[in-house]
Amino acid sequence: MELKAGDIVMLKSGGQPLTVAEVKGDDVICLWMGVEGDLFRETLPLAVLEHLEEVDEDEEEDEDDEDEE
């Protein structure tokens, strides 16, 4: 899996989306906001992350329109 800064990932075990800040070999520095607005930063091994596909907002709106029909 090829990650770069700005990619959105998630722990394979679940949880909230994380933003990739930097990739250093097999270590990925991730950032995320806590429920109270606190910013968290953690270095995680690449093996525990999965890349989330970015959803284009236009595609998401099209899907919502189809659901309404």
C-alpha cells in the first residue's frame, strides 16, 4: 500500500478516520481530531492501517438523489 501525506486511513480494527501527516518507511504519522476538538498525533505501523477511498462529493450527492427516487 502506497500512502502519502494527506491520505485518509483507518485502523484495520476500526475507529475514526485518520489523516496521514508523514510516511517514514513502515511508520506512518497520523493526525486526528478527538470528540472534544483536541488534536492527536501518533506514529503507527503501516501494517495496522487501511487506506480509505475518498468519496467525491458530487458522486455522493448523485447517490443520495438515486435513493430518493
